[in-house]
Amino acid sequence: MRTESSRIPTSSRGHAAATAAAVAALVLITGCGKAGDGPPPDVTRASAAVASPTPSVNPSYGEQFLAEGECAAAEPGKKDVYREVPCDGPEAVAKVVDRADIGFPEPFEATACSDNTDFAVNVPISMAILEDRPVSGEGYACMRNLKAPHPGDPGGGGGPRIQVGDCVHSAAGNGSSASEVACRAEGRKNGATHKVTKVLEDAIVGGFDDPCDGEADAMFTENSLIDDDPVRSDRLLCADKL
């Protein structure tokens, strides 16, 4: 027969239950640190992806890499490779003035770049090198430097085509080909010898007529990799001697 003294008091029973709950919680916490336990692999991979995003050469400045109006910076240690950057960023060196989805920037004079273009970027090559993948596709971006010098300006020595105000070097006589050089290079070896005063499209060299109407010291054909015809030139240059 159980006496009153053998019963567990209500307060004692509550204390025992609380102790058991605390022990269970401690076991649960301790168990989380055991080897082999932890979040599922998919959760771990997702967390790592959020923590370390994959770098991109086109970080949300538009759907097209180096689209018209966007800016670029030279990739350190990579010749003729450019990556897209914000135009107000300290690395920006040039802005896209024209963009072609097909074709190549070489030879430069054969591109569709506007006359104020300083240089052109081969887009597929830049993207392939930046993303470490094979070259795929065609296309180029016509670039204008954000700061001087501007080779594409008249007399600057560059740009896609020779225009009025540009200077050329030619050691040969009338009707020979001439290469564009900067006007400031006058007097140097292979420097400027003539300044262009008129450009005639689809002219013929030779014959009795003077395409330059006697108003130029010399006339030259444009030195182009895509025009080797010594008689007919897509562009004839009338120039004065410096």
C-alpha cells in the first residue's frame, strides 16, 4: 500500500519534465555538429552560388555587349581586347559610336564605321578571350576615345577612311598610293608629305583630264588592302605638298 509520502509532488513532476526537455534540446543541438550532418547538397551549392556570382563581361549594361552608346576599357595584358564598363567609371576610355553585328574590323577602311571613329573592336574576339571560350560569330564596335587624341579627326592619322584635312605619306609620284599619317608627323621619317584637299569617289587616274582640275600639287590613290587596281580607284585624293 502506497502512502502519501511515496507520491511525487506536482511541482517535482513539472521540474522533471522541464529537465527532460532541456536535455532533449541539448542532444538535438549537439547532433547538428556531427560529421555527415548538414544541409542538403543542393542547398549548399545554391548558397555558394549566391555568395560568389560568376563574373561577366556584360554586367547588365544592356542585352548586347558593347552596344551603341556604351563604353569600354582596355583589358590589362590583352592586346586589342576590351571589356564593357560604365561610361562614368574611371576605367572607361572609349565609347561605341556605331555597332555592326556582322563583318570584321579589318581592314579598317572597309568597315561601316563613321568618319569620327578612332578605332574598332573585334567583338567576338574580345568576348572569347574575356570569357575563356572559343571565338564564335562576327561583329565589331566602332569606338571614339573619350579624351584626346582622336586619330579619327582630320589630321589625326587614323580613322576608317582618308578625308579632307588628313595627311598622307608618299615617296612616289603622281597617281601612286599613299598611306595616312598624322599631320603632326611632318618632317619625320615616313612622316606627312601632303595634305588632302579633295576626295573624289570612283575616279580614274591617267588620261588627258586632271581629276583635281589643276588645284592640287599631287593626286594619290588610297592605300587600301581591298583596292589593288592601279588605274581605277574607289577614292582619289587631291593633295597639296607640305
